[in-house]
Amino acid sequence: MTDNAPTSRTHPRTPLTPLTLLGTGAMGTALARVWLAAGHPVTVWNRTPARAEPLAAEGATVAVSAAEAVAASRLVIACLLDDASVGEALDAADLTGRDLVNLTTGTPAQGRARAAWAQERGARFLDAGIMAVPPMIGAAGSGAYVFYSGSAALFEEHRDTLAVPAGTSYVGADPGFAALHDVALLSAMGGMFAGITHAFALIRREDIAPKDFAPLLQGWLTAMAPMVHTAADQLESGDYGKDVVSNLAMQVAGNATLLRTAEEQGVSTELLTPYMALMERRLADGHGHEDTTGLVDLLIEGP
């Protein structure tokens, strides 16, 4: 018999991990549907019961209380409104021996406090930060992934299950690190969106089609993105003058043109001036030869 020959013996399929999902809003529902489609037994609970009912038609078991939902599975995943909602939902639940994964958006301090809270109740804990919107969950090639931090043993045991709806990235045993990574990336996105908003405002009153300008803007931002690696290298080495392309003195001088252009176009500079003020402070302290990486220290040290 060759390796490819059929055999009369059958091997039972290993049952997929059952899980409980607390919260069936847009993100929770997207997650539940992907786990159900993959064959995982899923118990769901939602504060508003009607929002959980559609998942019953897809094979989910709907629990009447959070405590009942927690009792149904060792792996419990919370995807609720906020940290306070997690505490309220699980207040009456027995978490002894449970593995609690918190997909609820929160802060690093909340992640650390919730980890201690879970440990006191006999549960292992992972905090998480979802880098995706609901339509990206379970979609091939979407780039969706989730940061996890906390119990490494919990993550390793449930890695395959957690990877079903989105990629996984374990960022450390400190339970606050997932939220910190999440918020740091979202903060960078906010700054980028501020720049995009200002750029479109500059051309808004001119005979320049936004759709024609958009590819130029995307291309420029993409070309500048690798500078994050230069900044990281400078921060780790402590040498903020290393591999400088356009030093701080040159950039501060160039800011005058940006401000004058905004004035000419009738555009507010309120999205630009806070950053420019930091640049001017750093320059005044004698760091004109450096890159802008030193502004990181100003944010930490404060005014």
C-alpha cells in the first residue's frame, strides 16, 4: 500500500474548542459568526437579548445570563462596550478555572487592573487590542489582527482558536501591553488623519479634484512611512543626530512656508501648530542638528 492509497480506517475529528462570547454588538457578532462557521461550539450572551438571537439561527447557544454563559465554556471571551461593562457582566459569574480573554477596548492600566481582578477570581487572563473593523474579521487577506498580552500559557493553549477570526500577535506578559500597542498605533493614525485633513483643506477651494490629489497624498505618506525605522534606531541608540536627512533647524525654518500657505488659502493651522511648537522648543534647547525624534522626550518630560 502506498502513502496515497485509501484506507478503510477512519479517525474521529478532534472536537474544536468550545467558547463563550460575551457581547454581540457589531464586532462580537462578526467574531461569533467566524467561529461558528469554523465549527466551534459557541455560547453567546448580550445585555440586550434580542441582539444575540440572530446567532442562534447560525448554531450559537444563547445564554440567559452572563453567569450561565461563563459556566458553559472554559474559554470566555469578552467583547463589550468598555471596561466597566466587563466588571458588571462578570460580577456574578464563577471564573474559577476559566480562561478569560478581554477583547474590550481599554487602557493599559485597565488591562493590568482587570488581570489582577481575574486572577483574584481564579481565572487566567489575556487582554487584547483588535486592529480591525468588523468587516475585516474572517475576511481572507484583510490584514486583521489582534494584539494579546498577559498569560503566555493561556495564549499558547488557545492560539489556534484565537487565530480563526484574525491574526494574532502576542506582545508580552504585561497585561497592559496589548492596549498600549493598540492605542499607540491608533494615536499615530490620528496624527496621520490630521495631516490628511489639513492637506485636503488646502486644496479644497481650488480647481484641484480631490480624487486626483488623493493618489499623490497616499504615495507621499507611503514614501515617508519608513522613517519610523530611523526614529526607532535613534531612540534605541540615543543618537538623535544619526542618519539625519533634514535636520530640525531646516524643518522649523520650513514651517513658515506651511503656515503662510495656510493663511493664503484661508485654512486654520490648528492641526499643525501644536507639533510645530514642540519643534521650536526643541530647537531653542540647542538641538537643531538632530532629527525630530527628540520631540519624544519633550512629550515625556512635559512643558
